[in-house]
Amino acid sequence: MIKKICDFLAGWKMTLVGGSFLLASFVLPRFGFADSAQLAWFTVVLCGLPLLYLAIWRIIHNKGISKISSALLISMAMLAAICIGDLFAAGEVAFIMAIGALLEDMTTQRAKKGLKKLLSLTPENARLVRDNQAIMIPVEEIQKGDCLRVLSLASSKGFSSFNGMK
């Protein structure tokens, strides 16, 4: 149940809500709303709780040095800021790390998608050269020492020979 809540809080929508509260806790006191600085608590909870959960999960489940993670260090910084009374700094640390985690996840997803596209380009057949003739065979049948013809768009003849698989 806690994991589902943290997964919900770790999304873009709740991170932006947390950022809005953080912005309000910064701007509103400058307009005379002194108690509005407490709005940073919402950011600490919305953006910091998933990090704290991840840090605790890694401490319990990971072995050795992998217990120490950025989530643990950020959670410690966030708790330290709360202890010294700098609630805005605690919310700021939590918000920045939540944005970073979301960007990291996006980058990972794009890289996975790119790798899947690249793997889909793997040819199913190869041109095996025997007695100056190219024979189409499944790539699984290529053996070490086979002479293969590799088509290249850069070649002036439209193809070049490559004696690979040595």
C-alpha cells in the first residue's frame, strides 16, 4: 500500500503540485502572509516521501555498499534541513530530486525504446559468397570463416565484400 502511494506521489502531477506549494511558500511571505512559509511541508511530503521510502527500502533489501544511494543522502539532507528549521530548503531538496528522478526515468525509457528499435534492425538473412555467387541463408547458419557480402549505400557499386566472422 505504501509503495502504491509513493508511486502515485512520484509522478509528474504530484511533483508539479509540490513545486507549486514550494513556490507559494517562497512568494507569499514576501506579500505579508507570514504563515504561508509552512506550505513547504506539502512539498516535503509530496516530493520527499517517495525518496524516503526508496532510501528505507534499499537499506532493508540491498546488500553492502549499495545500501547507500542518492535517495538516502537526499533524505538525510532533507531531514537535516527540517531539524535546523529550514523548511524551504527541505522542500527545495525534495523537489529538485523528484524532478531529477523523473528526468532520469524519461531518459531510461527513451534509451530502452532506442535499443529496441536498434535490435529490430537485425537482419534475418545474410548473403554468403561461395564460388563468386551470393547465396541467401538465415543468419543463424553463418559460421566462422564464411565470406559474406555486405550491402552498403556508400559504395559506388552498391555493394562491397567483407570477409568477416574470423
